[in-house]
Amino acid sequence: MSTLTAALYGALAVYLGGWFLNYWTGNFSLLLFMLTLVTSFFWLAERFRFRPARLAAADQLEQNDSARRAELARLGIEKVDGDVAQAREKLLMQPWWLDWTAGLFPVILVVFILRSFLFEPFKIPSGSMVPTLLVGDLILVNKFHYGVRLPVINKKIIDNNAVKRGDVMVFRYPVDPRLDYIKRVVGLPGDEVAYLNQKLSINGKLVETVAQGEHYDDDSLSYSPMYLEKLGEAEHKVRVDTSRSAWYGPDPKRFPMAENCRYSPEGVVCKVPPGHYFMMGDNRDNSQDSRFWGFVPDENIVGRAFFVWMNFGNPGRIGPFH
């Protein structure tokens, strides 16, 4: 079993090393699920086989020692060498390969349950959600807000709150579901979303905005207009780069149901299909979102982002956001 454990840890090290060096894309949900299964197997084996065997061996040792001492006493020998208590302690000691598998099972199980059904941490990797979220923000995602889903396969089994326009959502990237993306929900199923001349309209109605001066972008070292936008129930800030054009790539109709979108020099108009959502970044002209790769199906939803729990470069950002 020690050889098997060493082989499993070796495979884990190779997998994590390749993931870190970008040789392949890792799936943390699947990895955590597999770790839970493997450690549970060792935990059950420890509880029902290995530990009872060690206890039986320790009891047998004590019985043999008692019998030996009784026989020596019968022969008149009172002083007997040997510390049976120390030998028993060594017999009961858990071997390293069980300590690093069965011993970790309770911790891994708690992490698996918390991450799969309650809350998941997520790091903001790009500036597409500026100014709401900055690069380096560590956020929490509520996994049960929209319903309870089975881990790994992401199958919803219990409904909860409906998706609302204006929610900040984490979802599996439709182009590559192994990746998680974060954007704001702009269009619900049946909505017609238009982003023309850097102005957002939903179902023919211009979304209300109020000018908020300019926002400085650390990446481009430039200022751009910032607006307070009311999308749904909550207000949030968006950044508009007036130097950018409305061009969305050489072939914007390469994604599923692209026939629902119309592209022009002014921008794009899309009719959101049933069971799908139209997502946009708050950094409106510096965001790869539904304008480029299409709609997000309901089965790709991971959860609702709601709280910045840390930013090591700026701890003052800790707190809830809209």
C-alpha cells in the first residue's frame, strides 16, 4: 500500500506541475472529487481493516507478555526486562501512507462540500470587470444562489433564485468549459440586447447612466469616461473607452446561435435565446464577452459573485460589491 500511495502522490505532483507550467488546463473540481474518493477509500480501509488489525496485534502482544511474565514469576523470576507499553504504542502508530491519505480525508471532504455546494474562491485574472473588480481581487462565489448543482457535471438538482439582470456571475466559458469566466448579466432569455455607439439598450430602452468623471487604467496608463449604470435593481460603475471602435473581430458569427446577432459598424444587436444569458464586462470596451463568443447556457453557471475577501496589493477593497 505504501508503494501505491507513493505512486498516487507522484501522479498528483506531475498533474499539478503540468498545470502550473501550462502544459495542460487543470480541472480543480474533478481533482478535488478524485482526492475525496481516494482518501475516503483509505479512510474506510483504516477504520475497518488496518486499525482493527493493529489493535488485535497490540492485544496479542499484551497477552503474550502477560503469559511470559506469569511463567517467569512461577519460576521465581520477578524482574523482567522489556517495556510492552512502548511496543504497543509503536504497533498502534499509523504508517505514513495512511497518515497522508486517511488522515487527510476529513479535511478534503469539508473543502469539497464547501467548494461544491456553498462558496468557491475565485481570483480576478484580467481587467474586464474594471472598475467594479480589479486584477488581483480575490472574491467569493455563492454556489447555491441560483440552485444546487452536482459537482464536476454541474447538473442542477434544486432550483433557488432566478438569475437577475445586473448580477455578477461566474460561469464556465462556453468556448472552453474548463475555464471559469466572470462577467455581468446584461441580457436574460428573450431580451434583445443592443450595444451601439458605446451605448447599451435592452428591449429598445436605453439603459440609464450618469457620468462619474474619468477612470484611470493602470494597464493602458490612460483615462476613460466612467458612468454609473442602473442595470436591474442595483447600480454599478462601468468604464467606456472612447478611443475603441465597435469592431468585434473578423468572424463574429462563429459561435452557436450566432444568427440571433446582427453586427454593424455601430456595434451589435442580439436576441438572447431561451435558457441562455448575454454577458458583458463592466470595462465595456476592453472585455471579451458575449459580443465575441456568444451566449452562456444555463448549465454553464457556476454561481453569483458577491464579496471581495482579499486583495494583497490593496486590502481596502475587502467587502461586498454590486
